[in-house]
Amino acid sequence: MARSSADDMELKRACEAGILSKEKAPEKVVMSMRVAKGRTSGGTWAGKAGKLATRHSNMAKPRVLAVTTKPKGQKTKAFLRVLKYSNGGILEPAKVYKIKHLHKVEVASNDPSGCTFILGFDNLRSQSVSPPQWTMRNKDDRNRLLMCVLNLCKELLGGIPKVVGMDIVEMAIWAKENTTTKVAQAASGDGLFDSTVLEPDSQVAVENDLVSQAEEEDIEALLGTYVMAIGEAEAFSERMKRELVALESANVYALMETESVVEEVLQGLEVATICVEDMDEWLGIFNIKLRHMREDIQSIEWRNNRLEMQSVSNVALGEELDRLLVLLQIPPEYEVSLTGGSFDEGNMVKNIEACEWLTSAIKNLEGSNLDPCYAKLRAVREKRAEFVLLKCTFVRRASEFLRNYFPSLIDSMLNDKDNFTQKGLLQRPDHADMRYKCRTYARLLQFIKSLDKSCMIPLRKAYCHSLNLLIRREAREYSNELRNSSKASKSSTPSFEGPAGANQPAGIADSPAEAYSKMITAFIPLLVDEEDFYAIVDWAFKLDPLSCIPMHGITDRYIAGQKTEVAGYVSVLLDDLESRITILFSRFVDDACFQVEKYERNVKQVGVVPYIPRFSQLAARMEQYITGSRDLVDQAYTKIVTIMFVTLEKIAQVEPKYADIVLLENYAAFQHSLYDLANVVPTLAKYYHQASEAYEQACSRHINLVIYIHFEKLFQFARKIEEQMYNMSPEEIAFQVGMSKVDFRKMLKSSLTGLDKTITAMYRKLQKNMTAEELLPSLWEKCKKEFLDKYTTFLKLIAKIYPNETVTSVNEMRDILAN
């Protein structure tokens, strides 16, 4: 066998020289060995040998691996250095690894010789690059190097890295058989430390963690001191029989000798029995006293609990009454503003706050927002009447003030000639001051509308009549001055006499077209400020109620796109328009719900009710109209479908005998008609799943009814067994009245005789009264599955009670159903 490179002292010295040429401090070479360097092929090395494929090729490079140590203070550091040959054949350092970062040693699984291994370090800069693999000349060289590295890890770091692909026990056996120990000393800070390394003839030292040789010899000697003499089984059995007979004879003899002792024991038992009876009597007396005490304690606890509950209730009642008093009390400052306060601009903030409080107070005392027990209180009813009277008083005063305020404001503008166009001076109308003053009372108008809508009609008439007078006069004065100042040429052909431009009118407006443009520019904004948008909304609703959907989306987008500098009343107008559209569409939805509810009052319904396919058509049209937010449509879906389902349940209860058939056919039709829309509309998807669950429940109820009609005795017998199993064991049930084997056989014969005809009758019963024939196949499959499940449960019960009885098996029953 060739000499190992680990024994080559010249190689060690060459390694030390090569390391010294690069490092300032000398390092001790513990072991050096020639290896071949290669790379793993394919993928990132993540510690799983099964994912690696080692590729040996002609590209393997000769290298030298050197295990070195270097003292640093009181500690010693260990390194694994890789050296390569230069062009002159001299070793020079190529790479260095710190042993403390070694976390894995893996033997390549695709090398049959086992001489190739991979060292994994956890501080590599790029874990995506496959680490190098090292190939030794033979396994002995591999074991020497790896045992040297592992021993250094254990001595310096207190543990060894993870080992994959080789058995630690086999390594220990190899080390024990091939090792003579040699201690290599390396200088440390204050002395030397010992490191076990491998020398020729497998010089490996491995710590033996198993039992020592002396302990093994002691165990063998201990086992040899006891001989059971059980070499032959028959002899051992005879011996045990003889010992048993002797033991029984000795027990009989002992009993005969102790007759007097037995009599004394019996007398003692009689005395003990008397004591026990006396004790039982005492315990009975104590039990009665304890029961009386327990009843007294329970009575005291009950009274105490009532007192505590009464105390807590009184505290809660006091707090609730305090909150109620807050709702019923009118703040003095608001009462002054609502009953006799001024409506000047300086007092409008107080008036608005008083309106907000009054609106909130009336709303809080409504029946829907108040606890029913409070709604019947006389104080609450009287306070609600007082608030209503206060509301009427305030609305009357505010309406009267505004009806007088609008004409007086317009009259002041009409009396001021500076607001109109003068002769020779074209003046554009300016309503900024009027808008500012009207905006001051805009919030007041909103509260008047919320408190009493009937007051708005007189206010609109007063405002529109006064504003109409102002705009008419402004337009008349403006148009007259435009006509007077605009003079067009009577001839369309140019004149060649006189100076240039003699036929051109000189004035405020150069042409009628420009005059028309100025007129539009001046007065269209005034008209837009007051324009009546309700007419077009009402007209569109009458033409097509579903047009409310796109109108609502357009208005909503316009509101969202308004800038902050736009006048506030524009937003108010748009909000009012949106509310109007919503009200009109709600009226359409309510009418649709009313049409659905009318079916409840009709005669007995057969098959699918007409409103289900009509709703699918309506939903398809509504989806086509959506241009923005779909909240309005989703609310309509929620209301209509809820009414549809409630009405369907009521229709089904008209004939309870056929209720489940009506439900399953209609819920199936709902799912079929809305399948496409439910895939894209979340609201409809929710009701689609609700209809699916209701369909399954109706199917289950109808199927169970059909099964019990034709196999009533069979499953009633099973129900009796289940009820009796709560009170007795299965073995006792067969001896009960009506549950004997004879009764069981009679029931089985009457239930399963003519099984083919019974199943056919069950199918016809399922088919009867159904108008949707396409549902029958799936319904029959559900029926067969449910029957087999119940029959399987029945057989399990029978097997416990009548284990020896012959009954048709589940597989036979399945074949009968299939045919």
C-alpha cells in the first residue's frame, strides 16, 4: 500500500513555508494532505445531499488541505487552509476557512468509493455558489483528515458539526482499530494544549462514550451468579407443578389449625357490624341536620342575591333616568332662540345650533330610537308634544321671516339704479352680494325643510317671484343698451366711397353676434344658479325607471369632482338631486317588492313562481346601467331578494304537504337563472349561496320524508334500539318487549320483502308533484345515498344487538338500487 501524504514531513514543511510567506505570525501545521478539488454540478448547495450531483471530470485540480492552529491570547484558533501549486511547483495559500464556522461535513452520496466529501461553512459570502468538493485517495485518508477536524472542533469549540453521509459509530470503530494516540502540542497563551491527531497506521484517538471494559466484565460476572435451571421447558413445568401442590397443602393445613382464630375474627366482625349500624344511624341524624342547614343557607343566599340584584338595578335605573332627563330637558339658551330670538345675521349661529339640537331631540324621542318601555311614559309623551309645538312655532317664525326677507332684499336692489345698465354704460349684472346674504340663511332653509317640508313651497314662490322681477329688469336694461349700441351695416358688400371703416359701427358692441355672446355670457350663469333640474329627473324616471341608476352615478361623480371654490349651494343642489333620484329609484324597488308580495295572496302555486326568472332579467338590465358606484343597485338587490325569499317561504306553507317540493324547485331555478351574474356580483353571490343552502335543506327534508314513508318500520325499529341503548347494554335489548329476535325477523320480513317494488314506489313518490323534471336525476342520486347511509347505520346497530341474524348487506342493497 502506498504511503499516505499525511505522513509526508516534507509536505508539512512546504505548507508551513507557504503559509509563512503570506502570514506574519507562524502557524502550526497539524496535518496536511493532498486532495483533488472539484465542484458540485447544478443548483444551490442547501445542505441536502439528495439535491446534489457531484461531477467528476478532467477539470479536477490538485490541491493541498492543511489543518493549522495559531495561539491568540489564552485561546487557540484552528484553520483549514487550501494551498495550490504555483508555476514553479511551490505551494502558496489559495483560501483559508475558520474551523469555528464549520457547521456541516457531508460525504457525497453519488461517489461509490466514499472518498469525496464537502465541508459547509456558515459564513460564506454567497450561499448560491456551490461549495467545492474534495476527493481523497482512499477512505483511510478521508477518515484521518475528518477525524482530525472533528477532534479539533470538539477540543476547541466543545462540539462537532453536523455529519451527513457517514456513520459516526463506524468512524469510532475504525479509529479504535487503527489508532495509536499521539499528542501534538500547540503553544497557547500560558502553556500548551493537547490535540489528538492521526499518525501512520491509523493513528486516531476517539473518546469511548460506551461502558468500559471493567464495567462490562462486572456485568457478565453478575449475570453468571444466578442460574434458573430452565434449560428444559418440561422439567421446569414439572417442578412448578410440584411446588404449587405443596403450597396448597400447606395452606389447607394452616386453615385447619386456626379454627379458634376464625371464631374470634367472626365475633370481632359482629361487634364491628353493630358499631357500623350505630354509626350509620348517627350519620343519618347528622345528614338530616346538614340538609336543614343547607336549605337555610340556600334561602339566605337567595335573599342576598335578590338584594344585590335590586341594588344593581336601582343604580342602573338611576343612571338611565339621568340620561333620559338629559333628553327631555330644553337648554335655556336654545329655548330663547327657538321661541323669540332674532333672525339677524349676527344671531344665525345660535339659531343653527338651536335647530340642530331640536332636530336631534325630536329624533331621539321617536319610537324607533327609544326603548319601548320609555315610549309609553307620560312624561316622554308630553315632552314629545312640547317639542313638536316648539318645532311648529320656530318653523312658522322662520318661514315668515324669510318670506319677508327675500322680497325686501330684491326691492333694495331694484331701487338702486347703480345695479342696472345706464345709457351709454353697459353694466354686467352682479348678484354676489345677494348670494352672500342668501348663503347666510342656507343652513336655516335646510333645517326648515327637515322639520316641515310643507313650508318650502311658499318660500320657493316668494324667492322665485322676487328674483324673476330682478332678472327680468336686468335683462331688459342690458338688452336695450346692447341693441342701442350695436349697429350693423345695411349692405353686406364693401363700400369704395369715403374713408376706410366708415361703415363700421363704433360703440360698446361691434356686431349683433358679439351682443348675443355677451347676453349669454352675462345671464346664463344667473339662470344656471336657479335652474329646475327636477323636471328632467322626473321625466327620465317616467320614461325608464332604471335610468335612475346612471343618473345617480353621474351625479355622484359630479359631486366628487367639485372643487372647494365652487359655491356651496351648488353642492346643496346636487345633494338634493341625488336624494331625489334615490327616492324615485326606491319607489321603483318598493313597487317591485309589492308585485312579488302579491303572489303570496294568489291561489296555490305550482312549479317555479314567475318572479324568479323576471328578477334575473331585471338584474341583467340593472347591471348594464351601472356607470359608477353600485351601492344603489346592491341595496335594491338586497331588498328585492329578501322579499322574494320570504314570500317563497310563505307560498310554500300554503300547502305544507308539498312545501319542500316548492322550495327546492324555486331555489334551483334561482341558482340556474343567476349563475352567470353571481360569478361577478358579490351581493348576488351571497344570495346565490343562501339559495344553495336552502335548496340542500329542502332536498334533505323531502328525501327523508320519502324514505320514512316506504321504510317506516325499519327505521322506527332502529330508533327504538338507539333510545334503549341509553339505559341498558346491547345484550339486554333483545330481551325487551317488542325487541326479541322474532319481532326483529317479522319487522325485517315486512320491510324488505318485495324490495324492488318498494324502491320503484319510492322513485315514483319522488317523481310525483315535481314540475322540474331536470332535477329528478340528481334528487334520486341524493335519495339513494341518504338511504344507504341510514341503512349502514341500521346494520351497525343490528350487529350489536342480533349478531347472528342474516340481513341484506350494504353492497347487496347498493346493487339493488343501481338496477
